[in-house]
Amino acid sequence: MKLALITDSSAAISKKYKKFDNLHILDIPLTIDGVTYSSKEIFLDDFFDLMATSKDVPKSSQPSVMELEGLLKRLKVQGYTHVLGLFLPSAISGFYQNAYYLQNEYSDENMKVVFPETFITSSPLGYMVETALEAEVKNLDFDTVIANFERLRDNDSAFMLVDDLKWLSKSGRLSNSAAVLGTLFGIKPVLTFSDAGSVELFEKVRTTKKAMSRMKKLLLEHSKPDDYKIYIIHSRAERKAKELYEFAVAQGYKDVEILSFGAVIATHLGIGATAYAMVPKIF
């Protein structure tokens, strides 16, 4: 098996795996105040600075379908036998539907192309990519690669605590009146991914302290210390991230990591967001 992995820049992937020659990451362009940036190239601190001072909420675009088609043509010429594409869920981005058509067009007896629905993004999506790359290193067959992916997809979860409702409001995920009322009454929405992969309201909690307490309970309800890898992800919310990290470690979780939201996800959740993401360990 000669396997290629394709994903988009919403996936959080560690530096180790970004060096793999068979990994290809499609860029999701971001626009702030009329200027478009590459989410793959812009420094995260610079992007957060732009967000903090921008007049308008940033917007994200879809990856290039032409770039994906050109990549599939090159992979076929290079002799790849299998291509696995793991992208933003179709409930979040219209890109998936276009990619799905290319899957059918380029998959044949010489190169099998599979673009399954992921239903999640950020670190859980990145971990899906990493486990697939690791499986090839271990010389596992493609059926095992897909089985590992499906185990992750069917058992992962993420809960996000949003600090400022204006980002959700201006991105169309929350009405402006609800955002104003939420801000006045100190409501902190806890978000999650639906079964279809859309971001939805899980619970409304009054005050940050109560919301943090709820996040900790959700960690224990949706994962086990010996079986799950835990990501604490944030956008300039270091203090809350550290609190969630210390709680997880105190509960016996050993595989725990703190990292920042990438620019694509921060565009929609805003500055000050924090999340727990739980993924079952594969290797």
C-alpha cells in the first residue's frame, strides 16, 4: 500500500507529522477587514492581534477544489494506491460535497480514493490524520486504517466554552438579540458537535466559574483516563486552559496536551474560547 493523506488547515497536526511527504494540507483562506490571509502561513499571534483590532469578524473560505483535483492527478501519476481525505464536516463547509464528487471521479482499480465524513475538526481531526499516517508506518493495511478512523469518529467528542458571544452572533450562529441578552446576563454557552458535525449549543451556563465546573464534569462523563487522549485547546485563554489541564491530570489522565486553536477555528469561536477534546487512543 502506498497511502496519501489529504486534509485541510482546520486540522491541528503536530510538527512531527507535518514533515511526512505523503501528507497534503489544503489551505482555508481567511479574510479580515478586506484582506485575505493564508491560514497555513500566518503566525497565530499575528492573527489573534488582527482579530482583536479588526472592525469586522473574520471570515473563512473553502479550500480550492482545483487544488484538490490537481493533487489527485499528481498522486495517481506518482503511483499512490490509496488516498484518504479527512476534511471539515459537510455541516460546516460546503467543500466536502465538491470533494466527494472528485472522490468518485478519481477512484479506480489503480488508486482507491476515500473521503469519509469526519463530523469534527481541530485536534480530533488532526489525530485522525496522525493515526492514519502512523498506521502506514506500521505497515497496516487500508482496511485497518479505515477501522481506526471509524473508531475515532464514533467515539470522540469535544465541548467548547465561548467567552464572547459576538463572534457567534456575527458569524450567524447566534442571533444578535440573543448575544446581547447573553452578554448582559453573563451567559456562557457550552458548544459541541452534533452527530452530523455541525456546531450546536449544548448548554447555557450562568457565569464562567459554573461553566468551567460543567466542562470538568463533561470530561469525566465522556472519557476514561486510561483509554483517552485529552486536548485542551484555547484562543488566548491560558489561565482557563491551565485550570482544565490541571484538573485532567489530577483525575489520572496521563496523555493530556494544551495547544492553541488554529486560525480557522478561532475565526468562528473568537478570542477567549476554551475546549476539551477527547479522543480514544489508537497506538
